[in-house]
Amino acid sequence: MLALFGLFLLIFKIAFFNESLMDIAKISVSIFWLYVIPGCAIMFHWHEKIGFIERAVAGTLIAAGLTGILSYYFGLAGINIKFHAVILPLIIILASLGIFLKNNKGSA
């Protein structure tokens, strides 16, 4: 995961060469927190069947869609948008962890 973050940081530095490294690091951490980490958590159920890169890419796409949908409904429920960047990844990660543990407890 750390190597993927380093690669992501390098690609962003190349793409946005005029920006400072600190700004690029903030953007990279934000994207990782919002999409990549929850995506990897969602796809962890298939860690034995699918490779890490495939799980990271598919999970990031799923997490981006799920974050958008949940953010819409949280907005309808009256939750201020400034809390979405903290609440949504935590909810997705904890729900994925709970489902993973529940499925593995039954098979053990």
C-alpha cells in the first residue's frame, strides 16, 4: 500500500510539476483516504482470489461510486458536507471489516 502511495505521489508530482510537494502530498493523502483505502477494504474479502493491484483498482472505482451515492443521501438527511470526508470512509471501512469478520467467523 505504501509503494502504491509513493507511485501515486510521484505521478501527481510529474503531472503537477509547478505545485509544491506539500500540496501534492495533501491531495494524494485525501484521495487515498476517500477512495483507495475504503476500496481496498471493500475488496479485501477476495484477497486470496484477486491480486493486490486488481483489488486496488476495482475497489477504488467501487468506493468512488459508493462515496458519491452515500454523500448524496447524507446530504438529504441533513448531514453537513464538511463531515462527509471523515465519516464516509470510516463507515465504508468499518462496514467492510464487519462483513469480512462475520463471513470468516461462520467459516472457521
